Amino acid sequence: MRIFSKKAFKFDHPAGQEPAVIVKSHSFADVPDWVTESAMFKLASSVGEVSVFETKQDEKAAEAEATEGRGSRGKKKENEGGKTDVKESPQETAETESEIQ
């Protein structure tokens, strides 16, 4: 079974018959089917911290959603006219202000 985890988790076997499975934060992992029966998995999935993916298509859609919006980090903003303004760095702002004076 393939899962995506937003946080790092340790899933213990419900009967203690197999070693625990540890997954890393913000990553996909192949885990045994018994993981869905662990108390930690039930809790994590109930609050949306872990998701199960049945197909590669589902996985690719989740990857695209996870990476969406990471590129610009808020440096661009739209002004009233619908055009995109780029924020200047503090150094560029200082240079512009000194040119005005």
C-alpha cells in the first residue's frame, strides 16, 4: 500500500507481531497493509495527516498539489489593474529612494 504522510509517524503493528513502520514527513512510502489497522494510522488519517493512494495517477495529482505555490513564495502580488507587481528587495528599495532624493 502506498501512502503520503504530512508528518513523520511510527506505526506499530496492532498485535505487536511485526516491527514498527516509520514514515518521514512530507513523503510517499510503501507500507504493509496492516498499517491501516494501527491506532496511529487511524488517528493520523482522521485528521488528514496521512492519505492512501491506490494508483500512480492519484499519487501524481497529490505531488502536483503539494508542490503548487512553492515557487514564488509570495514575492509577486497582483495590483488593482490585474497586473503583477514584483516586490523589490530592501537594497533595491534603498537605491530607488536615494535616486528620488
